[in-house]
Amino acid sequence: MSSNGGLTPEQKRRAEQFTSIFENDTIELDYAYAEKVKGDDRGITAGRAGFTTRDGDALEVVEIYTKKVPNNVLAKFLPELKRLAKEESDDTSHLKGYIDAWKEAAKDSVFRSAQDQVVDKEYYQPSVKHADEVGLKTALARAVLYDTIIQHGDGTDPDGLPALLKRTQKQVGGTPKTGVDEKEWLQAFLKIRRKDLENPHDPDTKEAWEESVDRCDAFLKILKEGNYDLRGPIHVHTPQHDATIP
């Protein structure tokens, strides 16, 4: 097991670049990305992993940044970000200038580092823990769980990664740790995730999520090609995205 959670540095890079394609339409990690996504109802989504003002991860990024650089362009939004996170609200009426401020802050390496820190703490390491519990061995399967936790979250809701893992275990009768073939398990997981994107339990995300099923289709293509080690180059070609990961 490597310090990258079972992935080599190159495999982890490709996993992150795959997610970046579907989050920001580029293989380059887009720290400056910021917009109010239509049909998503999570407030303003920003940064390399789509941190939202509703879910509290954007707040965490700004808090870390403000501890290191107190007089930054995002600090003034902290009271509002705290309110939105506490109320799980998608209200953006008091976030005028937030998008421009985020883009400006992204020029600072300290702010980019804060984003990296939150991604590792809130998404990457939790995905590694789940992968270890399930008994995943392949880089592809671990990349799938990382991408899933970025989009679906790690909460207790029916659309979260834990719920998808439970449904997969029930369908295939176990996990790779209990003897289920990992390729069979992964195919089942991706199809269950795809079905969840088509018809999520949270109606607020339906419009945005049903347009993102190609995210699962791209992984299924890699699975079909047998690229379990995430060797490059990886060609991602879907109706909405066209990119090559070296």
C-alpha cells in the first residue's frame, strides 16, 4: 500500500485528471473554477473538486485559507458561508462578488494548497478507507470510488457513496474482500451509480445529475478495455467531453 492510498503517483494523477474532466471539462486541476450550476441547487460550486456553498466544503477551504492569509478576498464571505453550511442552504443572494473573489484567490498558491488539503481530508482519504473496507485491489476501482465520493459525497443519504456500496454488496452477494470477483463487483457498482444519476433520491440534483451519466459510461469503457492499472494514455470520449489523459 502506497502513501497515495494504493495508487502510484501516476495512477493518482490520472484518477484526479479523470475527475477534473467531468467536474471542470479539463485535465488540468481548475482551482479558479466557480459558477452557479443550473439545476444543481447547491449554491455556488467552485474549485478543483466542486466545493459548494451549501455543503460546507467551500467554507472549509476558505477557513483554512483565512487562517494562513487573514486579509484575503474571500474572508468577508465567512459569516455567510457558515450560515449557508449550517442551514444546508443553496441561497446565493448574499454572495455577490464571491465568484470573482474565488477566481482571484486561486492565483495564490496558498489558496490552491488549501483546496488540495480539503480534497485529501474530505474526499480522497475517505475513498481510500472505503476501498480498503471493500477489499479493492485495482487502481481503476479505487479511482472509481474517488470520483464517486467527489460527486455523490460520503453522507448517509441514499445518493451517497456508502449507500451505493451497500446496494452493490446486496446485488452481487458480497464484496471483493469476501470473495466476489472485483471486475464483476466494479461493473455492478458503476451500473448502480449510473442508475442513481439517472434518478437520484434528491430531486434537487436530478437535472444536473441525469446529464452526467457519461461519467459512468467512460469508466465502463475503461473497464471493458481491461485497463485496471490506469495505464496512459486514457481517451475519454463522451457526448459532452473529449479529452486524453497522458
